[in-house]
Amino acid sequence: MAEVMNRLDPKSRAAARGFSDLAIRNLFVVPTVAFLIVFNIFPLIYSLGYSFTDFRASSKEAANFVGLQNYRDLLADPFIWTNFTITAKYVIVSVTGQVLVGFGLALLLNRSFPFKGLVTTLLLLPMMLSMAVVGLFWKLLYDPNFGIINYALGLGNFEWLSDPGIALYAVALTDIWMWSPFVMLLSLAGLSAVPKHLYEAASIDRAGRFYVFFRITLPLVAPILLIAIIFRTMEAFKTFDLAFVMTSQPTTELISIRLYKMAFQEWQTGKSCALAYIVLIMVLTITNIYVKYLNKAKQR
């Protein structure tokens, strides 16, 4: 079409009515790039500049350049490392649970049975809900006085969200319930792509179920399962609203909650920007490690 438009006389009526491929491309690409620059790239660079200052949003005083002092203070703060430790524990428990539950559900759904579409849709409902709504919903379920969980398990007035040793796992269990369907959906797509003739050949050779699972199913689904792990690890590392809504225990103060308190309660804007960049670097590092293993899995 571009060649046809180029051959047309620019003053002709046909050229005036039509759009070239370049014009159509620019019509879609330019607004998208402008949106990314204004709402993503510019704030990113702007906050990077603040991370090297002692700026406070609550103060009218001018920001002073302090260099890497904010980063040094944060990395030397034992309380910040405690928040990172809590976050790491939360990520491990949450993502591991999501992978086990999600992949297990995908294995169960990877067969024909009545109302399969309806069951799959119902299982996907949790991840369509708001994080704040899910947090409030599960907070009621965990309530020691009228919560259904204690009643079903016969635990009496057990304090799920007030117990410092259990609260973090209670929040992680909520996250597992909410996002296991995401892992299930990706795993189900991977399982449906496994060639059927491999299972037929294994059946002819009288291979056992464990052999088929570890030699055929898991290796072929591993790349897409690793993609699910990458997405869920990044999101779990940034979890804020779920833990913030459900409990205020110090043992559940994730790094994102610490960042929120530093920025909007203590008004340490410059230092909070530095902490945000430390979190960003950690997330990027973890993601690069996953991508490295993903590339290795694809080459097998």
C-alpha cells in the first residue's frame, strides 16, 4: 500500500483520502511512546535524581545533594535488611505454594470431564478480584470470633493475623489462593501443547506414571512454568496492599510497606526513592537469573 501511496499525486483526491502505512504506524506508535515517556520514564529519572538528595516532600526547604549517602544508610540499616528477609520468606512461601497448587490444578484439568469450561472459569475468579477486597475478605475468614476457618478446622479462637509467627504465612496463604489460578492457566496452556504421540509411545513402552511425568511432561512444560514463576516472583516481591490490609504485625512488614511508611508517613522522600531503586535492582537481578535458566530450559 505504501508503494501505491507513493506513486499517487499528493494533490490528487485519492491521496488526500488515504493514509500511508507510515502514517498509520505513527498514529499508533507516537501516542504510546509519549505515554510511556510521560508516565514511566520521566518519573523514573526524576525519582533517581531525588534519591541522591535529602529532599522531603513535607518541607519547603530546597533539596541538598548528598551523593550516595542515602544508599549507604539504607544498606547499613539492620531494620531494612529485616524487611528484606521477611519479604524473601514471603516470596519463597507464596511462589512455591502457587506453583504447586497451580500446576496440580492444571494436571487435573488437562483431561476431558463434564462442565470443564465452567470449572475452569470458576477457578480463575480469585485472580480477577481486587487485592484490597481479597485482603478484607480473608481477614474476615481468619477472624478468631466468627471466622469460618477456625470453625472448619476446630481451632477455637486461634489468632491467625495477630500471632507474629503465623501472620506472614496467613497472608502468603491468601496470596496463594488468589494467584494459583494464574499459574494454573499458563501450565494448562503448556500441558495442552505437549505432543500426544509422546504419551502414546510411552504407553506402548509400558512406562510408569512417574517416568512419564519426569521425562516427558515436566521437561516440556518447564519453560512456560518458569515464565509463570518469573511473573509471580516479581509481583510477590512488590506485594503491598494484601499485607497492608490484612495485618499490621511487624513480622509482616514487607519491604514495600517499609517503603510506603518511609515515603508517606516519615516523609523521607529522598531516602525512599533510594530504597525504591534498591528494590528495583534486586527485582531485576532475580529476574535476570530466572531468564538465564529459562534460556537454558528452551535449549534442551
